[in-house]
Amino acid sequence: TYERIYSISVLLFAMVTFSSFVSSITQAMTHLRQVNAQRMAEENVLQKYLREHSISTQLVNRVLHFLHQRAVLTTACVRTKEHDVPSLQLLPQEIVVELRHEAFAPVLRHHPLFLHYGAGDPGALRQICKTAVQEKSLLARQQLFGRGKHV
């Protein structure tokens, strides 16, 4: 009788564990379907817009190529930026300034102007890192500066 109770408990435990495993896989698949459906809906709206406005094939290809590159860039090799890390908002301003200085000053010092400026007045370079530096990820041949365009 103890063997029977043990066998039944092991069987029940195995059934619960297996059903939990199947449930988590089903939930993950449902999430993937929802993400894919959203992406497809966005692509359909874009295709509809381009078709209804009689956009040239050349420009359509440029738009689609850019969006594809952007999708690859965002999923592959984009550096983590300060605004992507919510816990940095909790730090005191002094530590944030120090973080920004250590992150951006070496990059700025590659330019001779900032190299000499930072050597002459390290506090000024720290101030530039604090207030004037902003990270932005760009695709190949994507325009950063333009007439009347703010970064």
C-alpha cells in the first residue's frame, strides 16, 4: 500500500510538472505570435501607405532597406545608452556626472581640440561631458546633421 501511495504521488507530481512545462511553452509561443502579428500589421500599414500614395519603386526599396537595417541594428549591436538604464536615474547627480565623464571624455580626447581643452581645464571637459554630449546610434549613410535639423 505504501508503494501504491508513493507511485500515485510520483505520478501526480510528474503530471503537474509536465503540465507546467507545457503551459510555459504555450505561453511563450503565444507571445511570439502576438509580436509577429504586430510586426506584420505594421508592415501591412506601411505597404498600404506606399501603395496608396503611388510611391516609386526605388523609394519604396530605400524605405524598406532602411527599416530592415534599423531592425537588424536594434537587435544586434546597439550600445546601451544612458536613458536605457533606469537605475541610473536613482544615482546622485555627482556620480552621474562622473559616469558621463569616464564614458565620454576618452572619446572626446581623440579630437585635438578637446584633448588640449581638457588638458588646460579638466573641469570644463567634465562640464561638456555633463551637459553637451548625447549618444545616438546611426545606420550606415544615415544623416546626423542637416539644415534646420536638431539632433
